[in-house]
Amino acid sequence: MKKLIWVLLILGIMQSNSNILNAEEDYQLDLEKIVVTASKLEQIYKKVPNNISIISTKDIEDSDSVEIVELLDMLPSVNIIEYGSYGATKSVHTRGAVSTQVLTLVNGRPINTPRDGQTDHNQIPLSNIERIEVMRGPAATMYGANAVGGVINIITKTGKEKMETKFTQKAGTFRTSYSAISNGYKFNNFDYFLNQDYLTSQGHRDNAYYRSSNTNLDLGYKLNDDNRISLFSGYNQSSVGSPGTTDSFDPDDRTISKKKFFDLTWNGKILKEQDILLKLYHNSDRLEFIETFDPRDESVHTTKEYGSDIQFSQLWFDVWRTTFGGNYKLNYINSSSTAKHDYNSKALYVESETDLFNENAVFKIGARWDDYSNFGDRISPSASLSTWFFDKIKLHGLVARSFRVPTFNDLYWPSTAFEEGNPNLEPEKATSYETGVGIYLFKSLKLDSTYFSTKFRDLIEWQPVRTNFWQPLNVGRAKVSGLETELEYVMSKNLKINFNHTLLSAKDIATDNRLIFRPRNLFKCNLNYKPISRFKIEVSSRYKSGRFTDAQNTKALSPYYAMDLGFAYELTKNCEFTLKGTNILNKQYQEQEGYPMPGTAIMSGVEISF
């Protein structure tokens, strides 16, 4: 396999001289991409001081992936903790921050459940995704709680002027089957995009089955050239087996989940150089956990969120932009375990951005006030700066404060013989710094290196308060720092390689022990090659060093190296055949103690568009 990678690299270098102009044009498009996550506004990527990775439509199509986490797993500083194959829990960590400290959005709508702070990425079908923007680092000034380690913003598709229908059918190892169909169109001022997907798999272990169905509809109406109203709604239903650890197998446990949402948004302006955002949304999540069927032992948890956002932004004299915003959210849970509880939050924020002193430099400063009915208020200030030299070198830096609020489970988990929630918990607090340099050469080579550091206070940790009785307490103090390096080289219009490495130090300040599940080294490499116009190859590999699984640092997971290989061949202009192998070296490894990952798996299928 290593020989294959070297062959592809050599072929790409041989082609790079003859195709350098095309490579430059392709790479220039990367710098000019439009992103929205940093300020909830459309901005040119080159002008954004934050560290943002963009997974484009082409990246999604080239990967031939089925789940979002497969794409996120190749990004810098992203560490995926998995419990198994399709449908199993997959937590996304960034820069040493755990998944509850990473905010996930769909078109700006938060989807982390307040029940446990987690995100079910399987509820978002890839067939409905236009692009994914991943902003690493704190973002509490714009987004409030839980954006400590970063923000993942998933932007969905809308109808285009040419009607397009796509049908995908794939099948593979572990009796896995994936089907997706979508249709979108724009006529006059109205547009729509409708998609449906279905994924089923028996899994690589007994009682590790998975069945999931997603339906999404986006309706849009363009009032004029500057104003658009959209209504986005969807429904997800899934059933997944929970086999437990290899030492404590459970043949009966399973989870049934039902999620639905709606998102009503107005994006527009009244005067020139204005941007106005109004959003109303609702998330509903019903989770049924079944322990046994006879007699039936079941717990039911229904979580609901009602939210509203308003933001006004004005550009003054082409050099200074001021943004004002506010939001209100009500969180509610009705659980057979934790009973009925609710709390609300409101927030106001302001952010100013200017390039007054140097058109190649952007300085941004802002602050946010959040007020929670059960936690009191918090202030989250931030400041960032980026500047370009010779249009080739970018220096960037950031300092910010952020926080994470306790979940309903942290606060109200019922008292048993072994554990109990703590309604007196306070939010976690964090202070972050980062600085970095990006080098862009020949419009085809990018090298970016960023140092980051975050100090956490009042970390929420479940620990024994007396013999064999656990409760969450605000006792944790930790420091997470590291260096993330990314190299991207567009060797030709047919070959691109991305390599990234994260060196991480994550320690408990009181004990000097390493925090659990944080690898010291994380290497990733992704190569896309198109030897002929109809045929493309993708090779992805990753190395993760050992990780401790207990706070005392006495138990650890072994390091591992894994590789995926995918092929796609365009049978006709409207029909493509795909074949992908994951973990093709058949490595035996674990991301969570007692939950072995699957060996080599194969998935193949066709995609038809018309």
C-alpha cells in the first residue's frame, strides 16, 4: 500500500509542471471560497482570521462516504471516539475539547441535545449537504455556550435553476445497505430541495444492528435580489442495538430515537451594505432506551428546544463592520429517569471588524452576555487579528473566553444506589489563546501551523463522593495546548494531497496526569488522484498514538494505524460506480475500551443523476 501511495505521488509530480496553471486556478478558488461560520455572515475565506476547514461538495462526492464523521475524521485536530460501526455513538473532539464542548450547527441551528450535550451526526444525511465548515477554537462570542473547542456548521443544499434528481444505492460488508434519493429545483423566485435516505446494517458484533431513515425538505422564496425566506424541516427515526463491552455483552439493550425539527429563516437587507438575519427554530428529540423486553424495562426521554436569533450587521465606509445580535432559547426535558425540567437563556452580543489601518489586515473584537435562568450570567469577550505579507504569508492570532453549561443528565440524574446528579453545578469556564502562520506559494501550496492553548476551570467530572457513589462536581482544572500543522499541495488538476499533524498536551493541573482519550500525536494523510477523466482514487490514512482511559493513567489504549481506499468510475455522464474499503489493512484497534472497531469493510454502489 505504501508503494501505491509513492507511485501516485510520483505520477502527480510528473504532471504538475504541465498542469501548474490549472492547479493555480483550482487553489485560488480555495482562498476565495465563501464561509459563514466565523461571523454568521458571508465572508471571503482569505479575510477570516479564524482557523476554518471547508469540506466542499466535491470533497463529499470524492470521498464516497456514508457518514459525516468519515469526513470530519481527516481534518486537523479532530479526534473521533467511536463505539463501533454504523449507528454506534461517535463523539467528535477538537483540540482536546470533548464532544460536549464542540457546538454543532445545521444552517446555524444548534443540534447538540441539552439532555447529554452530544450530537447525533447520523441525523444529517450526506445527500443533503452542500458543504461543512469546521471552525477550530473558541466561538462563544458569536454562539454562546458549548463552543469551547470549536464549531461544526453544516450547510445544506437548496434547489438550483436546473432541476436535478440523484439516486444512490450502495451495499457492503455486515449486510449494510444505503439508499438515498434527492430532487431540487428553482423556478422564478421559488426553490425547493427534497431528500430521503435509508441506512441499515447488521453491524460487526451481535446486537450491533442499525436502521435509520431521514427525510428533509427545504423551501425557499426570494423576495428580491437581496432577501430570501426559507423553511427547512425534517424527520429522523433510528433503531440501534447496544451490545455493551466485550466483557459485559448485553443481547437486549437497544435505543429507538425519533427527531424532528423546523427552521424558519430570513436572510436579507433593507439598505446597502447591510446584512440581517432572523431565525426561529424548534428541535424535538425522543429517545427510548430498552433494557429488556420480557418483562419490559424501558426509559423514555423527550427533549425539546425552542429558539430565536436576530442579527444586524452594517458595513461603514468599506473598512469597518459592526454586528449586533441576540437570541432566546427554552430547553425542556420530560424524562422517565430525570423527571420534568426546563430552563431558558437569553443573550446579547456585539462584534466589530475593521481593516482601517491596513487593507491586508483584519482586526476583530467582540463580547457576548448570556443570562441563564438556572446558572446566572456570563460574559464572553474575544479579540482576533490576521494580516497578510506579500499576499503569500498570513499571520493570525486569537484570545477568547468561553464556557459550557451542564446538561440535564449532569443536573438531574436520579438518585440510585450508585449515582446522582447535582443541581448545584456551575458552567465550565475556559480561556484560550492561539497564534499561527500560513504560507501560500504558487497558488497551489498551503502550509499552516497554529499553536493553541486553553485553560479550563470548574470542569464537570463524575467522581466518587463516598464509597461506590458517584456524582458530578465542579472540581476539574486542566490545561490543553498543542501545535496543529497542515500541508496541502495541489500537484496538478488531477492530484491533491493533504497532510496534517496535531501534537497535543492535555493535563489535569492538580495531578499532572494526562486527560483521558487525548492522543499526544495524531497524523492524517489524504490523497485524491484522477489518472483519467472518468476514474478517481482516494487514499486516506491516519495514525493515533496511545490514549489513557482512566484519570490515574494506569490503563491505556494501544496506538494504531489505519487506511481507507476508494475508487469511482464514471460509467456514463449521469452514472458513477463507487467502491470503497475501510480499514483495508484489517487492523485490530479500539477507540473506547471494550468496544472493538470493525476490521476490513467493503462498500460498493452506483449513483445516478438526471
